[in-house]
Amino acid sequence: MRHIISILIENEAGALSRVSGLFSARGYNIESLTVAPTEDPSLSRMTIVSVGSEDIIEQITKQLNKLIDIVKVVDLSESAHVERELMLVKVRATGKDREEMKRVADIFRGHIVDVTESSYVIELTGNTSKLDSFLKAIDTSLILETVRTGVCGIGRGDRILKV
Amino acid sequence: MQLTGAEIVIRCLQEEKVEHVFGYPGGSVLFIYDEFFKQDQIKHILVRHEQAAVHAADAYSRSSNKIGVCLVTSGPGVTNAVTGIATAYMDSIPMVVLTGQVPTQYIGQDAFQEADTVGITRPCVKHNFLVKDVKDLAVTIKKAFYLAKTGRPGPVLVDIPKDITAQKCDFHYPKTVSMRSYNPVVKGHTGQIKKAVQLLLEAKRPMIYTGGGVILSDAADKLTKLTRQLGYPITQTLMGLGAYPATDKQFLGMLGMHGTYEANMAMQECDVLLAVGARFDDRVIGNPDHFARNPRKIIHVDIDPSSISKRVRVDVPIVGNVPDVLDEILKQIEATDGKPEAKPLAAWWKQIEEWRSINCLKYKMGKDVIQPQYVIEKLYEVTGGDAFVTSDVGQHQMFAAQYYKFDKPRRWINSGGLGTMGFGLPAAMGVRFANPKAQIACVTGEASIQMCIQELSTCKQFRLPVKIINLNNGYLGMVRQWQQMFHGNRYAESYVDALPDFVKLAEAYGHVGIKVEKPADVEPALREAFVKHKNELVFLDFIINPEANVFPMVAAGKGLSEMILAEDL
């Protein structure tokens, strides 16, 4: 099953490689990994999407907790949460495609953030399946380039991950 | 007062009451060595290869409850040390490794003797640090000692660039250190312990299985008390030997791939299993699916949550420090006034005695050829069962574990997890520095001993009267055994040709060498080594049966109860 693991980690050099090294050394799967400092610059927040059986996910959280730099680990998928991913798509936008591309972007509540005579860059936010759906909805031959941030997530309501 | 980084290193070690540092100098650590030269509180032990420095520091920890410390230079110093660090990591040995690094401004420029030490060692240390500011040096070393010995112990490495060792700052050594990201659990959950006690008292076919965690946490006394109070059978892993007296009736011997028939059968057939400081690894329970075929309730006590339910599903997990948890179990048992039911326990013991009666460790001994088991039995007799025994890896290691009955913890020093050949001799050096009056035997083979043979020179320099018990069969014995059993007798590259004359070799290093070829000479030679040459290193080269095998054996991937016993049983 797909799990979203949220981590608070000391914002120190090499902290990221301790986490990625753990995953590769133990053969765990990483679908995506995002990391950035929090409002407290001494801490980074990391979101990892991994796929594995319950036993494997349990081991992953235990092994992560064992890393000295890691302050807290939470499996967001255990309860209600919000997840988002940002995607930038550069598409060919000429002739009749130009209008059509704008329309589809609007339907997906995307924004066009760069315009040239022949291309758009569309910014889209949502969960992973929404972004996938957008890519399916447009003519793939028009896609010039895509980049995605990977998932970040947060628990709903009272569920707070903080030191 | 302002001190240089190098002075700070020495002061920190003094504050930690470090008496010995095993190491090898080089360019990046010259300032630190200069400070060693100027003091005499800490003794530096110069080894002949960095791997040996780490093994010696590791065994120093294993054989005492002090923390071994080693110091090596950057680049090749570190890469040579990696095998030793990984060895300690796999067996959760507390150790502090100090490494030199090229000056800060050269890091990342492919400087002479530069290696990414923090990167290379990351997967085989509990934690590591690169010190980038001399002001962080003292607190980093404090953290290293704190991390190494608390929680699940392990090696911690501090990488110190050369310029940091020359810079000055005020010295203050913190008394304590706390880290918001590191809070190891000590006390076990009382509710869980209650469940465990209930299960233990209701058991019909109970079994206690313990590992290195009991030794590392100095909980042997508590384990012995609990085991005796319950009257239950107990077995130990290779890493756990000595935590319960091996000469006691309740002890069933080691379990696992080369465990005794009775220990493995009882492990498979028990209905309640108390696992303490052990991790159900592949060499211990064999195939986990086969192990799970017999229904049993498992109580697992360990300080590391990730060791629990990793390979085997556990019914009552108890995360905590072993002695604290054992104390609580004992307290609760005494409070309930409960005793296990006598009748089923007697029937269980009857079954175990039947298994024991096949005498799975018996072997045939003639007049012409020395059997390796016999050498270990005689070693046990001659040393009065009271030696520290280090070993390398292979058949000799298993024979030592099977035939030397360890009654005390921290006496059996071997590389269980990583299985590092070359460990035995440097380990014996470390044991000697931690236990200056001890009798020390290094049980090894002609292949393993050659992996760190250069340390005979260190032993001469520091007058270390280690007795090397070389079980010489001319083969990589365990490899040959597997080739015989699983690869159609094709002995690919397992015969070691062109062996040195070990007697002359020992003499060349300034030691005593004795070659033993007849069974009748085994005991006299051992006595000569341990009595006549008490204060010298003696290299005993026992020419043994070249095709002796280790039995019982659970083949890789097989179930624990699917043992292969000696052919002549």
C-alpha cells in the first residue's frame, strides 16, 4: 500500500543522505521525497511517499526513528490528511491548441505562468491523481517538459507534527 | 584558557576517563599525535594496520564495560578502518572512532589522502559527525561518547579536519548532553510486562532465548536469577554466550545454524518463548516461515524497536533496557506469588532430556589425528574455563562456541554479525589492555590469522601474552564444508597452498611457536603455553583433521528442526 511518511529532521548537512541512504541500503521503495526547512530553521520537514506491505512500512518508520537526526516520524496515511503536489508543464501552444490548452488548464484550476509565442508553462497543484489526470486530458504530443515536486502532506484538524 | 583543537581532543578523552587509544598516525592527525606525545595519562597503542586498531578498540569494549577508542588518519586510514567499524556496528558495540580529515578548505577538492569519511561510514555507524568549527569539537566528542553507550550501543565516528586541530578556542567540556532527536527508552511498559509475566507463568513448554543485548547491558546476573527462579530451559545465540552459565543444567547450549539439537528442537517446539536482547536473525532461526509453523507466543524484550517484529511476528513486544525490564519481570513474578505449573514443566524437561541424550556434540577421536573439538576441550580444561577467548570466523569459531563452556559474560569475543576474518588477534590485544591480568586465547585458523598477522608485531611491542590456538586444516574450513555438502565436493579455491611455517613466523616476530601434530601432545603443549610461557605470546599451530566438519548444522534456508547431524551418529 501507498504511505505518506512525514518527518521532522535536524536541518544539518548530510541529514537527507542519512534518510535516502537508509532507504537504498534496506531496499525500501521511495516514490517521492520532498524536503525544506520549516518555520524553525533548525528543523527540516520531509515527506516521503513509499509503497510496501504493512510490515515493511512499520520497519521503515522504526528505522527512520532510529536515525539520530530524526526528531519525529508520522505515517500520515493512518488518518485524515491533505496531500498536495505542484507540477509545472511546458506545452506547445500554437494555433487552435493555444485556446484549448488554456481551457483545460482552467478546468483543472491551473495557472499559466509563462507565455511565449509558441508555448505555455502551466502551474498545477493538487493530489497526485489530479496531476496525472491533467496529463491524460491534454494531447501528450504537445507536452514539451514536465517537472513535479513530489507529494507534501499535512494531517487534518488536531493532528499536528511539531517538536 | 584557549586550547587548540588537538589539545581539546586529548582533554575530552581525559574527561571521559579514557586510558587507551588504539591508532595509527598520519598527516591529518599530526597535531593530535603531538598532544599525545606531551602527556602520559592516556596510553596510545600503535597497531600495524588501522583495521586492527578498530578491532582492538571494539574488543576492549566487548571485554569490559569501558568504551574503546581508536584514532586513524584521513583517506586510507579511514578506508582501512571501515571493516572494523562495520564489525562493531553489526554487533552493537559501543566505540568512539576519531578520524583525521584534510583541512576544511580542501574538502571536496580531491586533496591528498582525502576520502568522504562521513559518507563512506554512514551505513555502518550509529552516528557520525564532521566537525566544521573548533567551537563544536568538545560538545561533539561528548555527544559521541553519549550516543555510543546509550540506547542500542554502536560505534560513533567524529571526523576532524586538520585545520580544526590547530585552531584555538575556549575549552569547556559539558557534564551532560541532551539531544531533542534522541531519547532512548529505558523502562519497559508495565502493562506489557504484566502480559508477559502471565504468559510465562501459564506456559507448558517455555523457552528462554537470549542474545548479545544481555551481555551489552550487563544483565547476566538478572537473567540468571530469573531463569533459575522459573526453572525454564535457556539457550543463547553466538553473541549471547556467557550471559547464563554454560555448565548449568538449565542451559541447552547455543542455538542456530550450529546450535545443539536440544536447543534448536526446544526453540521450535516451545509454546511460550521469552526472547531477550536477541534479534531472530537468519543464522539463529533459519527459515522464518518454517519457524512460524509451530504456534507459540513470543515475548520480545529489546531496546531497539526496529529489532522487534522484523523477521518474526511478536505477541508481546517490550521496548526497554534489558536489566530494567528483567527487574520488573522479576518483581512482578514475586508479587504474583505464582509458580509455573509443575507437571507440564516436568514433561517438557523430560522431552528436552530425550533430545539432549543423543549427545549431538560427540565426535570420534583417534590416536593419530587431532580433532579440532578436542583442542577446544583441552583448552577449556587447561585454562580452567576462565580465559577470555577471541576468535576469527569459520569452523574454529563454531568449535570454540560449542566446546568452550562460558560461565561468565564478556569472555567470548567474536565477530558474530559481520563475520570478519582477521578479528581474533587484534581483538585479543584489546582484551588484554582492558583486562591486564587475564588469560587470553585467540582461537583461529591458518586462513583467518593471516588476515591480521602483522599484529604479532604490536603484541611484541606491548608484551601481550596472547595464546594463539591455530586450528590448521589447510583449508578455508567452513567454505570447504559448504562445498562438500552443497557444491558436490568441488573445493574451489578453498585449499590454502604455500602456508608459512607458523613456528618460524612466530619466532621471527620474537614470540614462541609450537607445532602440535599428535593428539597426545595437545594438552602438554597447551600447558607449556599457558604455564611455562605464561608471560609470552605463544603461537600454537595445531595440525588438525583437514576434513572435520561442524555439526549439528541447519543448512541455509532450512528450518531449525531440520538439522544435519554428524555422519557417524
